[in-house]
Amino acid sequence: MIRQVLLMTMFIPIISSNSSAQTVPDDTKASVQSPDKNITVQFYQKQLEPGKREMYYRLSYKNTPVISESALDLQLDNNLSERAMALQVDKHEKWCENLKVISIHTTSKDTTWQPAYGEQSQIRDHYNAVTIEMVKDDNPIYTMNVEIRVYNEGAALRYFFPENPKGTYYRIMQENTAFSVPEGTLAWHASWAQAPYKLIALNNWPDESERPLTLQLPGGLYACLAEAGLTDYARTKFKVNADKPNTILTSMYTPADLISPVGTPWRVIMVAEKPGDLIVNNHLILNLNEPSKIKDQRWIKPGKIMRVMTQTTTGAKANIDFAVKHNLQYILFDWKWYGPAFSFSADATKVAIPDFDLPGIIQYGKEKGVGVWLYVNLQGIYAQSDSLFQVYHKWGVKGVKFGFVQAGSHRWTTWLEEMIHKAAGNNIMVNIHDDWRPTGEQRTWPNLMTAEGIRGNEEMPDATHNTVLPFTRYIAGAADYTICYYDKRIKTTHAHQLALAAIYYSPIQTLFWYDKPAMSNNESELEFWDHIPTTWDETRVLQGTPGEFITTARRKGQEWFVGTITNNQERTVKIDCSFLPKGKTFTARIYSDDATVATATKVKIEEKKITAATVLEVKLLPSGGQAIWIKP
């Protein structure tokens, strides 16, 4: 649903007010501000020598430089296409060096839309934009636009190729978008999607870094470099520019072979005074993707899910019974249920393990209100995708977890997008696992419920790592951390694990990852997980610093769920309850670590009456946490 639409277009005068089609001088500049006027982005070209130009941009926040002069550049090699079509062959050393600005126009937009589900029930899409239209001065079939949008939350830019009149194809060999940041900037670097994070200076990077890339700027500002709308391109990470100090460059995994009209993914620069605002403002990435292409979304149902560790009929039914007791909506059968998952010989439409009545299990779950998800490895999806999702839909399967996907190249990026589309066509929800991260396409295809691309409880990270994730990986959107509770390898307290369900966003939230129903003593504190939703009407990050601690409050209807975790150190924090409506009294159920509690999990439950004026003092053990369930 869209409301309050405002769209304004203005063409900037070029040389003469009598004509909007005249040539723009080489020193033409374009400047655009965010609606609140805090963020300013400037675009300009520099004349290096006759016939050679370079594009640059700058970004400032409240007149403070965030991105100083940084180059905009693409390197293309259309040689084969040009020769095959008997067209002029471009021989420029740098493809963009002879682009000439022909027009500049601005637009403004202010709309509000309602996602199928999310971290908030309504999302505002409000920006000012500028489009710089260019043409190669020796070959008019090649036009290219630089599109820049500036929001209150940050800015985004991309390169767009209008339809080529001769039909030639575009082979982008490398994208060289630069981000020159202030000296002394520190980055939360991760070498791959499931890597640990390290806060390091740019000159100490060991290799490329994943996106989103969160930056701590000198002076106290925070920034985040992200990618949005990666659907027909190669994954683009970040590397340090060896030739220019304090400068980060985009780094494509492979070339991308494109057909015009087509745009590159958006390069996003978020800016915030508090690190928690980067999390709350991550809807910016959704706004840079197309609206939903699924008209009837009634079958898309978020919920909590538990993996079946003992894959037998008896084990599955025990999990379903446990799910009913603890308000879990789904169970998952993980890999090898259909045979050797890494082999093309395995048939993902046939059960390959003994004592496993899958139709009977699905029916039992249906009677109990618990849906079934199935894991399928890349080989199975790749070989059987023409019929696989249709078969699963007939079986009554609700979702598929894609396992060990290929990620990064243009080929596998577009293949994964196609698989999400095919699943949607058969009313199948999707969870993509391993080295893949979303870039906002869950707005377009909301059957994409979550994805891994995170170092979660499969690796059992420590508490410090857990306090980094909300400010880094979760800016990209939902992540399947696979929260545990009973496994003895957990490196945090149990209240810490409880709180993660409120802090970490995932519409399909995995709980009890390595656990079995028999491990549970139905501890009283599990009521927090029993009642917590997985999607929200409102989200607030009340406080926190990456690598240290965080408090997140999320609202569904009139109830709030609050999670606080600390790193490996003990900590005392205060929770200001002013986020609650004034003039009302609420009941807070508080779940805290307490070594004196006579259970294996050592979680104490207290109940207090609170109002918007209440300030709660929270004493956190090393690697500890606290969860709060607030009701009117």
C-alpha cells in the first residue's frame, strides 16, 4: 500500500535558458541534499587533458566530510559484441574517460509503503535525487547515467545504461567506485560472510572485506558502506586502494555481462551519529529495491523454527509436539534426509533414510498447526529446479533451506534470484544458507525469509562477536543465526541466548539449533521465546556500541520485547523506558542470569510494574544478557 506520493522533476538550466538540450560544460557540477539537509552529495567532472575526463563525488554530514573527493568509474570491454555487430570498437584506455555530460535533472519522492513483514510495519521512502546523463563524445550509441539518491539516512549511487540503439551488450570488467574516508577511520572488517569481525585501520586490512562495512570515523560519526539491489551483477566487496591513502574501492567477484537497459547495484553510504541508528535505518536498503512482485502474500507466514536432530518419524513427531508446546510454527529436516547432499545422484524428491515417513510427518504437523521445511543442497536444486518446488508444494512443504550455495559470480547471483522466483511461483518460502547475504531483494520477493551469511551458533562464537553483529551483518537485513539453548558448547549465558531472539531479526527465527526436545526441562524462562514474535511493528535500538553491548526494544501490537547483551566483560547498564507510551502502566517480566537459581540454565524471573518514567538498572555477567517481556 502506498500513500502520500510526491514526485517532483526539475531540469537544471544548461548554458542557455532557451534550450534544455544544449551541451553541459565539462566543469558542470551537481549537488543534492537530503530532505533534512544534513547530508550533501556533490558530483563533478575534472578535465585531465583534452578528451579525457574523470567523475568524482563528495559526501558530507552537517558540513563534516564523510567521503572526500572519490572517483566514480567503470571499466568495460565490449570488444566482442562490437565486432560481432560490426560496430565502432571502443579503444579508450578508460571506458568512462570520454563521457560528456549532456543533461542533469533532479527528482524528489516521499512515499510510505507497508512491507509484507519486517522490523517496522510502515517504511517511508523519502529522498532527493539527481540524474547525470552522459554520452561518449566519439560514439553516441553509448549513453550512461549516474543516479544519486540522498535520504535522511544516507545516500546511494549507481550507474545506469539506457537501452542501446544498436543492441550491443555490456561487459563490465571492474567497478572502481571509491570511498575516501577521513584519516584515522576504523573498519569492522570480515574476510567472508561467515567470518569473525575485527576492528582495524584501513592500512591493516589482510584482504577484502564483506559488505555491509561499518566504519567508525574520527570525531564520533559512524558510517556504513553497503550494496543494494544485487540481482543481475557480481557480488561486490571492498578492498583498500593501494594508490590512494584512506580510500576503499569496490571489488567485483567476476565480470558482469549485461543487456541494456540495466543498472548496477546501488552503492550505499549510511551516516549516523549513533551506531544504533544504522540498524534502525537499514530500511534504506529495502527502499533501493523494487516493490513486491508477489500479489497474493497470504501464504508467506513468518515464524519460529526448530531443526529435527533425530531424523526419524518418532523424532519428528516429538519435535512437532515440542513445537506446539513452545509456540514454534515450523520444524526443519536438515541435510542428508534425501541422501548424499553433495552428489547429483541424490534425488531430493525421495526419502533416503530409514524409518522416515515424510508424508505422515507432514500430515501430523498439519493437524498440529506446525509446518515442515526441507533442506536441499545446491546440487539438488540445480538439477531438479524445474519440478522440485512444484513437488514440494503438492506435498504441503512450507519452505526450503538452500544449502551450500555458490555465491559471488554474476552467473550464480542470477541463478539464485531465479530460484527465489521459482519458489515463489509454487508458494514456497526460502532460507539461503552459507556464504550469501541479502541486499534488499526480500522487498521484491518476500518469500525470501532469511539467509545465513553470518557467523552464528554453528561456529559457537563468543559474546563479544555477538555484540558486533547487529551493527554489521544485520544492517543487510534478516540473518539466520541459529540460536541455541541447551548445547554445552555455547560460550554465553542462557539469558544472553534468550535476549538474542529480540536483538537479532529473522522472520524465520531458528531456535534450539543443536537441541533436542529431551534436553529440555521446560524451564520457566522459555515463556519469553514462547511468546516472542519474529516480525515487528516498531524497532528501537536504545543503546549500544559494537563490540561492547546493545539494548534493542521491539514492539508487536501493544507488547514490547527487549533484549540486552554484553561482550565477554561484565557490565552495568540502565534501560530508559521512555519508549513506552506515557500515562500507562505496564507489567515487565524480566529474565536475568542468576547463579543462585536452582536450574541448569540459572535464569531468574522477576515481575515489575513500569511506566515510561522507569529506568531499569541491569547488571550483566561476563558474556551475559537480559530479556524483558512488557505487557500492558
